[in-house]
Amino acid sequence: MKKETQNLQCIPLVISVLSLFGVSSARKPPYLCNRVCGGISIPFPFGIGGKECYLNPWYEVVCNTTTSVPFLSRINRELVNIYLPDPTEYYSNGVVHIKGPVTSSGCSTGTSQPLTPQPLNVAGQGSPYFLTDKNLLMAVGCNVKAVMMDVKSQIIGCESSCDERNSSSQVVRNKICSGNKCCQTRIPEGQPQVIGVNIEIPENKNTTEGGCKVAFLTSNKYSSLNVTEPEEFHSDGYAVVELGWYFDTSDSRVLSPIGCMNVSDASQDGGYGSETICVCSYGYFSGFSYRSCYCNSMGYAGNPFLPGGCVDIDECKLEIGRKRCKDQSCVNKPGWFTCEPKKPGQIKPVFQGKSQFDFILNVVLKILLFCVLIGSALLLFAFGIFGLYKFIKKQRRSSRMRVFFRRNGGMLLKQQLARKEGNVEMSKIFSSNELEKATDNFNTNRVLGQGGQGTVYKGMLVDGRIVAVKRSKAMDEDKVEEFINEVVVLAQINHRNIVKLLGCCLETEVPVLVYEFVPNGDLCKRLRDECDDYIMTWEVRLHIAIEIAGALSYLHSAASFPIYHRDIKTTNILLDEKYQVKVSDFGTSRSVTIDQTHLTTQVAGTFGYVDPEYFQSSKFTDKSDVYSFGVVLVELITGKNPSSRVQSEENRGFAAHFVAAVKENRFLDIVDERIKDECNLDQVMAVAKLAKRCLNRKGKKRPNMREVSVELERIRSSSYKSEIHNDDDDDDDEDDQAMELNIEETWDVGMTAPASMFNNGSPASDVEPLVPLRTW
């Protein structure tokens, strides 16, 4: 049967169709015509485009290229759906759904007079369309009578009223249309030529009552719309109407089209078997003959109006075949399939032809799935082990941090901070994570300087502040309490010329201190590495000296407890962009009680700056800081480094050479050549004499820092007149000479205190400044 069907493809389709157009020659049905418009399928005999795409003009579909909306050309109605005949559904003939008109009254026209009914004429000479009995006449509104009309008279109607006890919205939503604000009735069979629907006012009713009223024909498939008011039907402007259609065979030349089996009644299912591909039934309707063709539902599907349009369904590939045959072999046959027992020793179908490939593919997929599952399990196991390792590592690190915190005096510092008031409360105990994040895990690229006491890093806190983070190299556990007390004292220092201690971290092996960041280098570099474009003038140097003196005076007398810096030198004097002084590096600082006059410690300091009296007695007083400040004054005047030996006939040290030059009136020989021409020599001489006083070998004869600060302010004023006291060093010449032999010469020939007593490695700022230098 299949072979015969394929042979029919070579025969012209539907000779009857061609005869209707007066064409005696056969033509082949179009396969390349457009079959979709606006997402709606357009099967033959309907078509879009040229005459060869559809059966006759009644089946022509016009597709609007702008809106992609399909229209049935001859009846000028928008198309909703097209269905081919299907005996398994409720329609044995073909069905089309179109958008029909809605008749309204009193809705948006502002008048209660009925509107002229809009026609819905689907009949005509050769029309294959008719209204099916699946359509309903409906009226929605109060006091409305809907009447369906044909050419001659009224056919049928319904009438609705309004009952205030019922809700109209509830009526429609519950799909009840029994006369209360809604009525409906089926149209009788055999009425294909409906002209339209009219609205009338029932007898004894006022024409102005009831408001908006609508009436329309609609398919019962679409009648139960979720619409609550007639205005909504009116605003839509259409209702879906169902039309039946037939394949017109009124022409006598159409005798045996398509090649389908002919039966007298489509309902005679027993009249043909599974070998029949398609069936056509004949009949007469309203004066014309028709055919209704469809594919045999027993194993075929497709379009019966095309040659070879009905194709066999392979049930063995569908659920019905697999379910019916189960363990048997499914064999597809034309129109049906059979289940046959497998022969003993028969090779399974999966090893035959394409099934063998499917079997291999199935095995490969199973192996891949197994590998994926094993890999996923191993990956999860690895993630679990890694997570456990990270958890244990984190716990150990936390435990270590707690041990370091207690060992470094964290609990003691917390107690001290809790008892203090004011600025101490502003000090912070940083966590190691905060500082690691701030310094990029103490990256070497962040190093600002290194020295004997530790390394200084540049960091940025989470709040955006730039800080200097100093990590010490070692910590004496016996002096933890002393260290904590000093941190608390230093935290109380609040002076604009002293680097502020912001806090510390005690969770690391050695304590880490956090200072404010000063972005312009130290005084030592500025004095020795100046470029030709900018020279540090005498006025700037005097201003720096005054600010250093003010900071030391504050430490000695104005702070809560007197604090001795013990390492005053130019590398510990930082300068900001405005040349404002910041005294830094309190690594060797000590605080004393008010009634103490000195500290007895191991000698510590930097060569060239250490007080000779402190070197001999190991007793550090406030006058020891004064001596170191005097060396800084000498550097500001001479521009030379005290750590380098001054070449002279006496082979004296830096301080001794300066004092001798002042005494011998060789002052101009030692003034920095870069400022000699533009400076106020009287001021420079006055500062030199003050420096000589600060360098007196006897501490009690040195001025204190407060006196030094006041004197420098007076020197800067135009009405300067020294009021400290007159030179009386003539009486001390012999003692000075002894000091030069016992101290200066001792340092010059390399005799030093024990290694533990000196910071031979220099603090962090000895090698590099606390901040990087900026190009001037």
C-alpha cells in the first residue's frame, strides 16, 4: 500500500481542483509555498501567495506583512486556527476558527439605540464554509434580547434580565449563563447562512435600562471566557466563531482525486482496515457535493489532501510499541506494528545496524557517567580534606595568636587601657589579620626601612588611613610589663611635632607597633641629599630646630610622665611636605616618675649622639637628650654627619671639633657653605653658642629643653639678646681636654662599650627613613 501511495506522488494532485479553474492540464501541489503566518499553520488546501498555493479562492489566506495576521480572503475575517479533518476528534470535517463580530448597544456610543448588526455571511456560490452546531448565540447585559438572523427571517434568539440578588461577575466566572445578565442558546443544524446578530429590547422594558448590552455568536470552546462585564466584550470587538469546511467536489471531472479510499459515510470505521492509508467520505450539504478526507488514524498521520501526505507512524519508536511488546521484538508494519517472540540465540536488535551504534553510545555514556560520579566523589573528598586542613590550620593559628597575645602582655595592656582616660582610649589593639591585610602580608615591596630593632612597612588600614607598621626583631620576655607600660605612656603623647602611636598588635611572635605615616622623609636625607634647585635655607633650619626643641620640651615636662627619648638624631626627625617636624622612633624611650632625676640603664644610642656623661656613668637624665639635641643643632649649622670623623690636626671628634671652632673664633669655617651667603650670621652664631652650651660635658651646666626652646624662639625674633649665661668654659678647659682624651679619643680609636650596650645595627630609621624620600 505504501508503494502505491508513493507512486501517486508522480500523478498530478487533484484534477478536480484544476478543472474548477478551467485548466485541463494537471498540476503538482505546491510544497515550497509559505505555510505559516503569525505563528498559525496554513495547511493545504489553504495557502498563501500564488494560485498554485491554494485549492481555489475560497481557501486563499492573505498574510499581512506588517502585523503577520492571517485573513480568509473571501469572507474577510481574521483567522485563528485551521484544523484538518480528524475522526478521532469531535470534528470529522475540517474546522477553521475566525474572529466574528460583536453587536453592542449603549456601551461606548452614548446612545441606547441598537447598533446596525454586523454581517457574518460565510455562504456564497462555491463556499465550503458553514456554521457548525458547536456555536452558541450569547447575550450579556441587563434586559437584552439577542436575535440571530439569516437572509429571510429571524432564526433563533435568547433574552436576559437582571436579578439584583445575584452577582453578574459570579455568574460569568462560574460559567453559568441561564438568563440572569447572560443568556445563550445553540444554533440549529443546517443553518450555514447566518447574516448577523441583532439586539432588541424586550417588551415592557425601558430602552435606557440595563446599560451596556452585547450579543454575538461564539464557539462553545471559547464561550466561557473569564469576563465579568459586557463592556469587556465590547472593548475586545470580536468573538471566536467556528466554521466547518469541506473539500468541494461539485465539478463532475473530479472523480478520483488523491487516491484515498472512498466510503459513503465517515462514521463507518469498520469499512476499512489498517492497510488503508487515507479515507474520503462523500456527501451533500446545502445544495453542493463535498468530500471530507483524513488519514487513517490506525498508524498514519499527515495531510490527506496532498499526494503521499499520509505517512506511516513507526510505533516501535513510541511508548505504545515499547510498552506493548516489552521483552519481545517490535516490528513496524504499514499502519500498525506487531510483537514477535525472539528466536533462541537471536542477536539482540541493539547489535544490528543503527541499534548497534546506539548500544555502544549507551555503554560509553554509562562509563562516562560512572567516571563523572567517581570524579565528583574524589573531588568532594579532596575538598573535604582541604577544608579540614584549612580549619585545623586556622584553629592552630588562632591558638598561636592567643598564646602570643598573652605572652606579649595583651591582657595587661587591656587592663591598662581600661583604667586610662582620654587619648589612651583612642589607642587600638590591632589584630594580626588587619595588619597583614594593610601591608599585603608584610610584602617586601612595602618596606620603608630596616635596622637593628626591626623593619618598617607602609600600610593602609581598612578606613583608608596610611600608616607605618614597625615589626620588631626580638622581644625580651622579662620586660613585657615594662614594654606595655611604655606603650600606654606613648599612646598618651599628643603633640603635633611627635609621631603619633596609633596602636599595636600583640598577636604576633614579636609586638608590632602602628604609627602615623609621614610622607616626606627624614632630616638627615634632606640636609645631605638636596638638589641644586632647592636648598634648605637657614630660616627653615631654624624653624626645624625650634619645633624639635618644643617636642622634646613637651616630652620632658608637659607630658603626663616625663619621657626621655634617648635616641635624638636627624634620622629620627621626620619632615612632612610643609617641613613640619615629626619626632619618631621611641624604641629606646623610657618614662620616669616625677620625683626621679635619672635612669640607670645599659648604654644605648647612636654613635656621635650619646652623652659622654651618660657613657661614663650609665645614668640617663633629661640633659642627655639635651646633648643629643646639641649635636642635631651642629648638623643644622654645618650640614655634616656626626658619625663621620672630622679631619683635623688634633684628630678630634665631631662635637669636640665644633666646640673648639666656636672657642677659637673659627666659626665661619664650619658653617654650611650652602647657607653662608644668605643667612643671618648673628642668628647662626647665637645658635652655635647655644649648641656649645648643650654640648657641655657636665650635664648640670647644660640648659634644659624648655630653656633651649625659649632661647631659640628669642633667637628667631629680631630683638635677640642671649640671656642664658655668659661663657664660663675657660674654667673648664682642663676638664674639657680630659673629656676629649677619655671620651672622644676613646670613640675615635674604636674603644666601645660591650656589644650589648650599643645599637651597632642602628634603628630602622638609621638605614632608611620611616617614609620614602620625595624628589624636590
